[in-house]
Amino acid sequence: MWFDAEANFARFSHKDSIDFYLKKIKSLGFTHAVVDVRPITGEVLFNSKYAPRMEEWNGAPRGDFDYLGYFIEQGHKQGLEVHASLNVFCAGHNYFDRGLVYSGHPEWASTVYNPDRGLIPITEEKEKYGTMINPLNEEYRIHILNVLKELLVKYPALDGLILDRVRYDGISADFSDLSRETFETYIGEKVENFPEDILRWNKEGKRPKPELGKWSKKWFEWRTKVITEFMAKIREEVKAVNPKISFGTYTGAWYPSYYEVGVNFASREYDPSQKFDWATPQYKNYGYAELLDLYVTGNYYTDITIEEYKKSNNWVWNETDSQAQQGTWYCVEGSCQQLRRILNGRPFMGGVLVDLFYDNREKLTSAIAENLKDADGLMVFDIVHIITKDLWKEVEAGMKEGGNLPNE
């Protein structure tokens, strides 16, 4: 069960709420509490010498106690593992102009290629709520590594890390001078028409569509190399602090379009170039499944089974996609089958996004059950949706149907 920092800030600034809901999720068969301690603003929910502590959110002050420490203490009393979640390449909230990028580090912001305005800092693209960072920025890399290592020193009883947003913003990022220069070094040539030789926007129709240039495939290959090598760096440094810590990550499950964010979460035994025209033969060299102790993915689909999807043929537009997607991958059952293949049999937890089911509560039960049957575990995002819409009966029914709770 995932506890988002911002959405739950007021409620879980009280110890009795933590006590109550940890007991609640334990009674429903959950095994892990994932506690978000670095939301997208880059503030943290613990005392840090490297990052500002989040003192309030939406007018609610923080509780006067050690938030993560109390989660760990009480979670362990319930027999739950407690993992800390941190957003890695994000340090600002564009809707509120809040966060590290806004309070002293504008140079960290990613440069995005906007269809209408050209190359602009992501802080000027207000429809994007997360202020994503250029993953190449060395000053920022040092900052986030310091935060991660500090966290493990402060909380030696923590069971694991789950890293979120270890990625580029999307297909339109990052087109900074630093990225251009580093990419040109990688290919050993100058990109004569930048960024058009990588990406151009076709603005015919209702929504701009990306068209790929002569260097696009090498660009995608290079970006996933950047992300995978930094994942390896994080693993090395956090394991040096605590060799027993579980090293995990969350990504969206939509692998066919996830190249847009520079991420290859597949096994290196899997060659995407055999199936996808955006992948070079070298792309497989930068899969990072083998780096992970725990992989959590977002099966965020309202169609549950392949049979159901074939009847609906729904188009799916996930958060990081530049275009809508279609196919049997985009249902829970189909996604799990494909993930099993590209991960080369490595275990994964299939995720449910609860607010997709506000208007169809019974399907939440089905989504939970299907993930439990087809994946190696279940991740539920987020507890706030269950609480505010009182979806506990549907969660309980899904846990029973999926075999995690006895029926009586």
C-alpha cells in the first residue's frame, strides 16, 4: 500500500491515523507500507542537511514527530515491511511554483521541446505538474545521492527504497545544451539540425504529433544508457551504506511507449529491437531489471482481461505518452503476460491506480484480484483514494478473490 506524501499530508501528520491505517492494511493482507518521503517538490519528510523539510501542505502543518521513524516503528510492530519512496529526477511542483527549482535552483530544470514555443524550461510548461530535472546535471545528481544516503544512515531499520521518476519528462525532454553536447560525444558527430534531426512536431490536426528524425533511435538508446547507468550508481552507493536495503523502483507498465522517457526496465536478455522500431540492437544493453531487488509497475488499466479488452478496443493515453496506444498490452492480464516475458521471468508487483475506479467500484475488486493472480504481488496507489471514497469493501473483496485473504 502506497502512502503519497502530499495527498496524505494532513491525515498522517497525526500518529493515531498512522496506527489505525497500518492495522487496517495489515488486516486486509498487505505486507508492505510504501511511505513517500520526497514528493515532487524535492522537499523531504524527515530532517535533512541537504533538502528542506516539508513544513506544511495545503495549509496543514506537519506533525511534531519523526514521520518516517514512526511509520517504521509501528509498521514493524504490525509485521509490515516499510519502504521509503522518493521522486528522483523531480524537484518542483509547476501548479504551485513550489520546490527546489523555484527556490534557488532554476538551472536544474529540464529543457523541453514545446511544439509551439520551441526550447523552454519545463517551469514554463504549466500543464505539466512535475518539474522534472535534466538527468545529466551533475550538481543535482550529487544532491539526490546525498539525500538517499543520508536517509539510510538516519533510518537503519528501513526495509527498502522504491525510487519513482527515475526518468526523463517525456519525448520532449531533455533538449538542453548539455544534453546536445553529451549526445554528440556519444555518437561522435555533430547534430546539424537540433532538435529537428532528433524530433520534430507535426502540428496538423487537433494535437501535435512527434515525428522522428535521423538520430532519434540513437537518442533513445543514449537516454536509456544515461538512466540505467545512474540507476547502477544509486544502487552501488546505497548498498555501500546498507547492504541489506531492498533496492526497488516504480515505473509505468507501458513498455511499448516507455522509451519516450528514456527508461528500459526490461532484462538484458530481452531484445526490444526484434519487436519495436524505436529500438536499436544496442538498446538491450541498457536494461536494468537485473539491478533491482523489487520492481513495482503500474498496470493502470480499466480493462482487466484480454477478452474484455478485445471487446472494448480502448485507446489508452498514459501520463508519459505523446500519443494514444492500443493493443492487448493495455489491460491487466495482457500487461502481466508481456511483463513476464520482457523481464525474463524476474518477479514484479502489478500496480492498481485506485482513482480510475471511482465510477466503477466493482472493477477495482477485479483489478486487484487479476494482479494478484497474474503478477508476483500487488501495489495499490494510493491509500487516500480508498479512504476518501470508502472503497475498503472493494479492496477486501479483491484481496479475497486474489487469494490473499481467507473467504470466511
